Amino acid sequence: MKRPINKIFIFTIIFLISFSSITLIQNVNCSTTIIPPIGSTPKIDGVIDQQNNEWGSANKSTLYLYQNLSSPENPLPIDLWVMQDQTSLFISIQFEFDHHGSSDYNKEFVGILISEDELGDYSDARFIQFSNISADNFQYLDCYINNSVFTLDDVSNGEGAAKLDGNKITYEFGTPIEINDESGQDVWLQTQFTYNFSIVYGTSAVYPGVYPGEILLENNILIKIQFPIYKPPEIPIDKLIINFIIFGIVSAFFIYYVFSIRKIKDKVKRLRS
């Protein structure tokens, strides 16, 4: 009787592990509000450093981009990673095509459009625009949308980078939060507020241009900006050891000094007596 019970137990464990791994990455759409976890600051370079678990704390999901959201067909699945630190929101987008390094994708771009609220009236846009994808030549563009026209901001905020690895490409965006842009050209992302983000894709130069213009595929999500919890800076272990040694030496000298003073006082008392 023990063997069947053991087999059932092992099968149950395997099933639960498999089920949990499947549910770790979920499908999202605009009805889903993404809560970005607070994590360490990733390097925006188009490379996800798995060794240092750079994006390890991110909210990971699958999003499908469509040519027509009202009639969703032939989607492009993308891996969407969202996280934030004390001062910025970070978004990473990964997907792949066959022959992705060919001239057909030379002027590929990915962008994030940001609305002031949850409704999707987009007024802010950030693009990573390639001029030669096989040579990793790209430009980060910070624009605002004025009368459906993409116009470069007077002052560029945020950062973006992308890198093609084989047929898979990674786009990374960093967008500041709690920065009030007095020019009104950027959406002011405030903590505890929810914003509508549209992820867009195209294969031609998006700027200069109009909205939606060269956008071929898109989908939108809701992101609620979190209030960052202060984390004190980590003290390097080598500095901690050095400080401990120095404190120990100083303490030893202090104890020796106090002990010496007491011995001198005792000698003085004996001499006086």
C-alpha cells in the first residue's frame, strides 16, 4: 500500500509545482491593473542580466499586441516586465520574429504611450526607434502628442535602450515618477494613482509623424504607481568588517586606558597612606 501512496504524493507535488510555474506569468489586458513591485534599479541597456537577477522582482506577464483592438486577430505575444524603484518606473518588453535581423525590421520601433488617467487619452509618448536593427543603431525619443502630432519634448525625460539577440529583442524603458513637468509635455506619474499605458509596435520611422501613424500593433494596460518604501543602503561586508576591527581596537585601547588610570590612582592612594 505504501508504493501507490508514494506515487500519488509525488505526482501531486509535481502537479502543484507545474501549476504554480504556469501561473507565475499571467496574461494581462487593460482590465488588469499591474502593481509594480519595488525593487533594485536595473541598468537600462536592452540586456536582462539573469546572473545578477536584475529584473528578478518585476511583475512578469504576457501581453498580446493587435492590429485592431476591436477585432483582435493574429496577435504578437510579448513578455512584459514591470517594476519600480524609489524614483522611476521600469518597463521591459521582449518578443521575437523569424529573421529578425533582416532589413524588413531595420526601422522597427516600440513605444509606450501614457494617459493622464485610466481612460486612454494619450498625451505622452516614449519611443525606442531603430535606424539599423542589425547594427544596434537606435534612438530614444521623448515626445508629447499635440493634436495627434508627435512632437519632441523640449527636455527629454527618462531613458530607453534595446538590443537584438538572435531573433529575440529586448526593449527597456525607465520613466521618472513624482517629477512635475511644468512644461506640461510629460505625464506626471504620481504614487497611488493608476495610469493607462499603451504598448505600440511598428516597422517604420514613427517620428516625425502623427498618431496613430506608423503604429501597426498595440494593446493597453493599467499600471498603479506604488509609494516607495525607504530601504537603507546596504553596507558592504568588507567595510562592516573593517569598522568592526577598528571599533574593537579603539575599545581595547579605551579599556586599557581606564584600567591604567585606576592602577595609577591605586598607587597614589597607597603612597599617601
